[in-house]
Amino acid sequence: MPPAWLSVLSGVLLVPVLWITVWTFGQTVALATVQGEFWRTPQCWWFHVGLVLWAIVFGGLRGPALSWLYVFAHEWTHVIFTVLCGGRVLQWPQITSRGGFVLTSKTNHLISLSPYVFPFYSVLVAAVFFALRAVVDPGTVGEWIFFASLGLTWGFHLSFTVCMLWEAQTDLARNGRFFSLVWIMLVNLLVLATLLVLAAPTIEPWAFLGQWWRNALSVWDWLMGVIS
């Protein structure tokens, strides 16, 4: 566990990065929806259909089954990022609807906080879709189902993440709650921005990065003006 002062300092240093990212994301959404009319595209509409379906499911059917699905995704995300970071799984995930755990040979910020930023089921849906598309043509209906599934699974990830942040999570305590919250908001926003850039034909990845850098320079100039 890092010292408390180091966690707080790291979180404070990330706040300007979060603000610049929020600012850039807002500009990108405005550009895609107002000028590019992205809101009229089937991708946007079906993604929002999935979000609405998830809201209905979460509001009316929330119970042990959904909790078990979240715990499953949570613990297996720990496993995935442990392996990606060169660690080993010492005890495979133990999962119930009330909670779970996994024992690994190492941990770090990325491993412990990964379930809060990695949309497990959205990635699974995307992997299945692109694997099938390499073999067969999904057609228009197949693409609509894909975007609706992305909306539903992203809603699952976002709603459970928000719910878990209010509880006493050891993952957050281990890394410092303030740092964890800022980092989780930042990475989730970057993931959502990536989805927008990929889905909106009028937005280029380099355009987003360029706008982010220009906003960062503006914030830096403002800070230097305040200091001087």
C-alpha cells in the first residue's frame, strides 16, 4: 500500500488531466453530434436502445443473478490483468452473488483497479462479434444487435461500478480512495472517448489527441498566469 500522502498527491496531479479529458470529450461529443450528426446514425440509436434495455433490467430485475455476473466479471478481470502484468494466479476466482476473491502472485494499481475501468462484457461482445464477422457477414441487423449489446453491457459496467464505489472496497483502500476515484473516472472517460472515436465517422483519433493537447496547453498557460 502506498503512503497516504503519496496517494493523495497522485490524485491531485491527475485532477488537471481529468479536467482536460472531460473538456476534450465534451468538445468531441459536440462535434460528432451537432456538426457530424452522429446522433442520427444507427450506431448511436442502437447503442442507446441497449442503454435503455439495461436501465429496465437494472431497475426491475436486480438481484443475486446480476450480482453474480458482476462478481464473475470483477474477479476474472483481476485474473486477466494479473497475467498481462506478468503475474501468476495462485488460486482461481471464488465467486458468489455476495462477493468473491482471487489469489495472485502480484498486484499493482492496474491489477487492483482494472475491474472498475475494464468493461468485461462489452469486450467479450466485441470479441465475439468481430470473430464472427471474420467468418460470416452479420448484415445490418447483426450490426444493430452488436451496438445494442454494447450499450447494454456498457450500462452494466457503468452502473455496477458506480454502485461499488459507494461501498468499502479493498481495491480502493489499497490504492487510496481519492487517487482511485480520480483514476477510475479518467480511464472510464478515455474508454468512452475511444468508443465514440471508433463509432463516429467524422471524428479522427489524431484529431481527438490534437484537441486534448491544445486544451492541455491552454490549461498550462492559465496556471502560469495564476502563478505569476
